[in-house]
Amino acid sequence: MARAKRYPKVRELSNGRFTYRYSVINSETGKRKQKETRGFSTAKEAYQEGLRIEEEIARGIYIEESKLLVKDWADKWLEIYSSSGRVKPSSIHTRRSNLSVLKRKLGFLKLKDVTPMIYQDMLDDMKKEGKQKNTISNFHTTAKMMFKKAKQLELIAKNPTEDAEIPVYSKTVEELETEEEIPRFLEKNELATLLKVSQEHGDTQMYHALFVLSYTGLRVGEMLALKLSDIDRINKRIKVAKTLFERGGIKKFKLIPPKTKSSRRSVDLGSSVLKIISKQEAWRNEFIMFRRNEIHNVGDFLFLNQKTLPGYPLSEGDVLDFMKKMLKKSGLNESLTPHSLRHTYTSLMAEAGVELPAIQRLLGHSNDVITQTIYLHITKTKKKEAVDKLDSLMSGVF
């Protein structure tokens, strides 16, 4: 079998495929041994793979495929996944979190030794440990991606996750009785109470934040990413083109694209919320003037950090803490969160008679089960009232 002339260390096999020969040190004997890559359809591909391996050997990070451990491949795969440039930081954070679970449970097994039975048993054990179905499903998605890539690179012959099944969760009597459980939100009188208490006993900027969330339906990250340039006073709307990502503290914040394509949108503003935004701008200007010697010029954010990093965007954790305090002071459900105000917005818009498609466009999604559930729950009463009106109309006719 002739060696390909153009590419050193590449040779052509009898089946027309090409491999790259390289050598490694045997960790047991200390002697050098010859190895060969898998076959490639072209000499160039084999050569490129060989150069990649040679680089890993030089950097001391090469691992023989036959000895590759799950924990080592998990780290390598995450590096490949993260470096693609097409993945959001929030997704990388989720994958890393799931992989930490995988490494803890199967990390010291050789990658090739993970069988479908071993993997299925792990999923079943997660259920026995009390993990929720969504948690296991999320974990399974990451594991499938990781093992699929390993198979593509021929590190394993079979993907052990391919035919695995998420454990079945039988519903309890209580769950069946609340089959149509409605997401938590504030009734309009409750919202009025929360905002009144926040205005009278809280922090000015935080009150403005809760008001804006309630009257725009923005996600918290979308609101915190708002800059002055996103506010269009002439047309009475705000532009939503980014969201705040702050894993590791607000100092490490990033502005990333919204959750979905439909999340990039313009949100119309009513006079009341536009007035609050104007008041927030006035508060912001006074705050910057008062803290002018400490301000960090990292962007013209509408809502500002008031603690050790003035000028940085306001943190989601600060909004959450403030809302919990105000809920308690108002005597309202303390388990509600700033995201619950998005559901509150949906309920109020439905009660005001706004059609579902319009609400979905304002919220920035085309088809969301939660929004539909809230909408149907609110409009159910209106439909009943319509039927009663028919009865009243026809009363005495027959």
C-alpha cells in the first residue's frame, strides 16, 4: 500500500481510504508505540486529523480512544460545543451543569464501556432520587448530544442513549384533580396592592421595575438589558433585541440575543408605563449625578446597579429579593416571582379583551402553552357570560 506523496505519515488502504500514522508513549512500558487514525475518504482529511492528534500529544492532553473516560470526553465535548460560536452562554451553562451530574455518576467508566442498560439504569436511579421529570429530560438531552458526537467521531460504536426512555411518572390523585393547573399570577386588585405598597414602602427604581414588568410583559432579562436608545417615545414603544445574562455575578454580565427569533420585537407602551419610564430616566440621571465619581461606563442602561457597581445593569436577584419583600408586606403569595408578572400581564390583556395572537406577539412567542392556558382560563368566564346573555335574550320567547 503506497504512502500518499502529498501528506507525510498518510497512507492509502486497500479499500481506498486514508489513515495517518503517529506514535505515543506507552504509559506502562515507557516505550513508543505506533498508532493509526481511523480511515478517511481523502488523504487531506486523514492528514488534518493527524495534525490535531499531534498537537494534543505536544500539549499533553491526548487520550487514547480505547482508554477515554466519560469524564474526559465530557470536558472535551463541552469545549467543542462551546467553541462553535453558535451557542448562547445560558445553553453552555445548562450543558455544563448536566455534565457535572453525568461525570459524578459515570465519569470513571471508559466511554466505550457505557452500555444502553447502564445508561437506562442511571436515568431510572435519578427518578428514585426524587429528580423531577423535566430535570431528567433536560439531562438526557445533553447526554444524547455528547454521545452522538462521540459516535460521529468513531470513539464509540453505538450510542447508548439512542433508545433510552425517560422514566414514566404516574400522576397522583391530586395532580389529576388539578390537571389544568393555572400558572401563578396576580389578579388585578392584587397587582394594584403590590404596586401601591412598593411605591409607598419600597425603593423608587425597584417600584419602577415591577411596574414596567407588569405593564409590558417583558422577561426580566429583557427589561434589565434595556438601554435608553431602546425607548421610542414618538411611537410609544420599546425595542427588545437583547437579554441580560449574568451567571457568575453582574460584573460578568453579557448581553445575548433573546430566547427565540420571535422574541426580537417592539412592544407598544401605554401612557401609564411610558410615564413610569420617564420617571425612571429622571431617577437614573439623579443617581448618576450623585454617584458620578463611582459610575462605571458600561452602557446606558435604563435600570442601574445601586450597590458596589453603579453603572452596571440592575441584577435579576435584586429584583427578585425586592419583590419577595413587597409581597410579604402586601400579604400576598410570597412564592410569586418577577416572571409571574409576565403571566399577570397575559391575564390582564385577556381580561381587557385582547385576542390571543396579539398577546403572543407582544410577549415575543408564536405558540406558548402557558400563555394559552392563562388566556383560556380568563376568557372562560367571558364565554360563560356570553351564554348567559343568550339565555336572557331568549327568555320568554318560548
